[in-house]
Amino acid sequence: MAKAKSNERAIDELSYEEALTELEGLVTALEENQNPLEEALKLFERGQALAARCGALLEAAQLKVQKLTDETLTPFEEETE
């Protein structure tokens, strides 16, 4: 993903999975360091927006789970062997 696509979907239309997959691709493209500075900045900016989208969707899911469980979430505890 060396170049940003001109037909990219709006971030607020992406599902969590779509946003995360695109974010992972952007991270890989930035790590490869094969982009001119201006292109790298565009990729970074979109990556920041994608990360915010993922965070917002996770927060919304957490709120929904809290409502479904009557606001009483129990902390996850790992089982010890």
C-alpha cells in the first residue's frame, strides 16, 4: 500500500474489522519507509483517524455490553494453572 487510494471509503463508514485491517496495512507501509514524506504524512494522518475509529467502535461495544449486563461488568481474571 505505497500510495493512498483516491477512492478510499470514508472512515466513519468502515466497520471495526475494515478499519483495523486498513490500519495494519498503513502501519506496514510506513514501516517499510518507501514513501515520500508527503505521502507518509497522509498515510499517518489516515492511520490516526482509523485508530480513533477503532477506539470509538470498541467504546460503543463496551457501553452496549454494560447495558446488556445491567451495568455490572466483572473484571476478567486469567486462570492460573
